[in-house]
Amino acid sequence: MESIPEIRPEAGEVLKVTGGFPLAGSVRVHGAKNSVLKLMAAALLAQGTTTITNVPDILDVEIMSELLRRLGCDVVHDADASTVVISVPERLHHRADYDLVRRMRASICVLGPLVSRCGEADVAMPGGDNIGSRGLDLHIDGLQRMGAHVVNEHGYLIATSKQLRGADIWLDFPSVGATETLVMAAVMAEGTTTIDNAAREPEIIDICTMLVAMGAAITGIGTSTLVIEGVKELHPVEHRTVPDRIVAGTWAVAAAITGGSVFIEGANPEHLRIALDKLGSAGARVAVQGDGFTVSMEGRPKAVDIVTLPYPGFPTDLQPQFIALNAIADGAALVTENLFEARFRFVRELARLGADVRTDGHHALIRGRQGLSGAPVEATDIRAGAGLVLAGLVAEGTTEIYGVGHIDRGYAGLVEDLRRLGASVERSPATNS
Ligand code: UD1
């Protein structure tokens, strides 16, 4: 078993970004973090060896690998080959420990496969969540409808069921996580499960596609109604992770905010329609070519209003990046966050760079400034970190971004890619700053 210190994030580091360099060149996008973690969990459903390709070299993949090892799997993550090979035994352990779930909320995605395979899942509850509260209620309601008994004991969500049964489930909200949990629980349940108001994100399509290749019977993939006919057994497969649309969108904003021109390779522009349309409204040119698309911008962007919504709406995971763009845009923009209110915490950091942002509930009003000025700031989550890096790319002088471990969770090789595109970025121990 690998010891935890080996996968501890590199805390105590700082990214120093000196603004003023337009990005130019091409960058390759890796597989989606928000897909690969669930694909790894889905591998638990079939005994044998599953191979996942186009895997991003990020910390969360290490945490998920460790979680699967503790469940009894043999996991080999080859960062050079961008693969994860998971050998799943006939009998699995069914406990996901708090020390891992605490560090990666997405660990909850083993819940569905474990109840299905083991008849029991003991998964530590991520902080702040309670049975019935916002956060996991849709996962739990759905499992209960499928006949599982679910309790919260000593901080663990314990779900048991000898044999899950198909059920008709309506989600109050098209939750990505709940849709994934319920699909993974349903593929080997007895009978038919219908999930209405299901999430339609490309990552949901990705996991459903993998499950179908494994032998699952799912129809309505990519629509709001998924119909799953339970099967007795699934078999292991090789599956390629869908490209990371949020990383691709972050590079698109990076090109626009710096007044540069970047070819974003290996990305699917269809997964970013609204975000790219917004960049067009901001004055950028978006050209789809070959295996990706180019975003170029001349002059100052125009302010663009944003409303985050479940897919195909504007993604909440690109909201901080667009707030950064609006911070230097010509005009004022209203950004409405409908998924995670806490996301606006990052504007306090952006204000340290001189941005004019006021928030009220789930609205933020940004009045664009001619420029920002470099300052020390703290990344509080992955996307906040991305937003601050983008702001740093245009701020005058040097922006020091602390909390680099958060950025590493979602962006593999960010510093190297930024440098290749002409940015002035260095990463160093925080103590030297
Ligand atoms: C996933 C993504 C995250 C992205 C989000 C929305 C991963 C690892 N993370 O998160 O990056 O921002 O989708 O696109 O894939 N909710 C409930 N009850 C539930 C479940 C969710 O009330 O049982 C609420 C949440 O509190 C939140 C909203 O629904 O306000 C969206 O959550 P959800 O779609 O489940 O997002 P995640 O799967 O957690």
C-alpha cells in the first residue's frame, strides 16, 4: 500500500506570473479530470483488467489510484503513457476512508459501484455534508429508491443492499455526481431504472459510453432521460478519456485575455459552444481546425454577461476565468452563479490585483479596468487558481499565487505549457518568496 505522504500536494509553493506577454503557439489538452475519476470508479464494476487512456497527470488521479488500491485493486498509473491500468479482483473491500475523501470529494463516486459489487459501501462523508442535506441527498434518495438501506454512522455513509432493484428516479436538479452514482448502481441492478432530469455533461456521456462497452444496456445517453436495463455482469475494457473541456476553455480565455493566438489541440469545440460564443462576443476569433480550435484576440475584450447552468449551459468551472476576462474588459458585466455560491470567494483575491467586482448573493458585477496590478494572492480551489493565473498574465508586474496544490489538481504541466506559449511564469518554494 502506498503511504499518504507520497501523494500529498506540494503545499508551500508559489507561482510567480509576470504579466504582459501575449500567448502564442499551440497547446495540447489532456483527458478530463472530471471524467477520468469516474471512469476509474466504473472499472470496479468488472472483475479483470481495465485500461483507461488519455489520463491527465494530476494529483486527483493519484488519490483515486490510492483509493482503488485500498479497495483491493492493483493500479498502475503510467504518467508518460497517460494510462491507468486497474486490475479488479473478484472480491473488493467496501470502505472509502476519510483521509482520502476529505482530500477529494469526487471519491464519493465509488459509492454506486461498491453497493452494486459488494452489497455494501462505507464511504466517508465529505466535510459539511449530512444525509438529506444539499450535497448528497440526490445520490441517497436514488439509491433508496433502488432498495438500498442508507445510514450515516460515525461520519460514514453506509449503503447496503443485497440486490439493487431498478426504479423510476426523478432528480430535483441534474446533478452530475448523482447521475453518475445512480447510473453505476443501476447497470447491474435487477430490472429497469429510469433517471429523469439526468445530467447531460460530456463526462456523463463518456462514462455511459464506457459502461455500454463493458456490456451495460443504457439508452438515452446525452439526453435528460437515461433508461438502464440491468445486466448480470460487466467485462473490463480499454477506454479513452474525453478531452478536458474546462482546461480547453481555460486556454481559450488565456489566449483572449492576453491578446494572443493559441491553437488548442485535442479539444472538442462542440463541448464549449456557449463559452466560445461568449469569447466571440468579447471580440475574440474562434476558428475550428483539425483536432482542435484556435482562439485569437486583438485589442481589449468587451465585457460579457455570464449565467452558469448545467450542461449545455455555461459551465460553472469556467466562471472564475471569465470573471478575470471581464476584470480587464471594456464595460461592465453581470455574472450569475447558479451552482456553487462559494465560487465568488475568489473575487476577494482578484480585488487584490485591482479588479472592481461587487457580489450580492449569486450575482457578481464586474466593471472592467484598463489594467490590473500584480500582488500576492491565494488560490482557494482549482478554478479560482486558474482565474488568478489568467489575471496574473495581464497584470502589470508580478503576481504571486499561493495554494498551487489546488491548481495541480486540475491542470497538468501548466507552467511548462504557459512558458512554451511565451508567458513569464516560475514555480518556486514559497519560503523563497
Ligand atoms: C461536478 C464537477 C464540478 C462541476 C460540477 C457542475 C466533478 C469531480 N466535479 O461536481 O467540477 O463544477 O459537476 O458541473 O466531476 N447537489 C445537491 N444534491 C446532491 C448533489 C448535488 O443539492 O445530491 C447540488 C450541489 O450542492 C450543487 C449542484 O447540485 O449546488 C451541482 O452539483 P453536481 O452537479 O452534483 O456537481 P458535482 O458532481 O459535485
